[in-house]
Amino acid sequence: MESLIYVLLRGFAIGVLISAPMGPIGMLVIQRTLNKGRWPALFTGIGASLSDMFYCILTGAGIAFITDFINSQQLIFQIIGSIVLAIFGVYLFRKNPSRRVNPQADTTPKNYWMDTVSGFLLTFSNPLILFFIIGLFARFNFLLPEFRYYHYILGYLSIAVGALSWWFMITYLVNKMRAHFNVRSLYIFNRIIGGILVAFALFSLLTAPFDKWAH
């Protein structure tokens, strides 16, 4: 019983810590909460969590040839991820939020599937998260030789719960602040977030060759 509590608590902490860094996906979730509402943003976070879980399972399974492949193709992954990030950034920079502020004018059907896929792809395109997860697993001693299969099942489930809890909390808090944003403030916020995402993309593109040489 003690070992199960150990796995559950540490898995939950790992899930929160994987999601908590306010990188591009975090800013996208905030932007979507303010512009589209809480549920599209939450499904974006769910997509990111699915990608994180994929990398967690790879780490736990110890699939060396996959991690070696990701490491060897890091430059390509980084370039593709930067392009995806830049496209998101330009889209947000040019987006007119007025239809989102006025519910009567917003006739666009909600597509939670696309929100989930975009969150997954944006997170998946950054394989460097794999090494962050490896560090977290080592720091929390998450994988121990005496663990049975049910420890791992509960452990991964607790990681998923931790990650989803983070996005649930963030979207809830940001959604509470929506009333304080008007059309102009949302327009400025979109441009700021879009500019930051493009800056992330450009920085990643510029440093990609150096990161490759460093490895």
C-alpha cells in the first residue's frame, strides 16, 4: 500500500511539473481561453498531455532505439517544431478577436478535435521534452526494479491526472479573468502572444544547428 501511495504522489507531481513550464503551449492555452472559451483551451491542454504521456511511456519502457532516433533526428524535429510554432504565432498575431468577444457574432462551430490535435502536435514537435521527463523520472525515483505492472499503470494514470489537473486549474483561473478583457485588450494580447511564439520559433531555428553540434 505504501508503494502505491509513493507511485501515485510522485506520478501526480511529475504530471504537474511536465505541464507547468509556461512555454508556447501554455501561452496558447491562455490565449484560447480568453478568445475561444475554457473548453477549447482545455482540450488543447488535453492534446498536450497526450503528447507528454507518449514521451513518458517511451521513457518508462526504455525503448533505446526510439530515444536514440529522436536524439539523432533532433535537428529535423526542432526545425519542424519551429515552423509549426511560427505558423501559430503569425495566425494569432493577425487574428481579430472581436467575434470571440461578441458571442452573437461568433458563428464558428467549436471543434474540440482540432483543438486537441493542435495541442498534441505543438507539444510533440518538441522532442526535447523527452530529456526533461527522463530527468524528472530520475529525480523522483519513479521507476524502481521492485515495482509490479500495476504500479506502472497507476503511476502513468497519476501522471495524466497531474497534467490534466494543471490545465484544468489554468483554464479555470484565466476564464475567470475574461470579463476584464475587451476587444482592444484581446487584440493586443493576441499580438503579444503571437509575437512571443514567433520569437520562440526564430530562436529555436537559429540555435538548432548549435544544439546539434553540442550533442
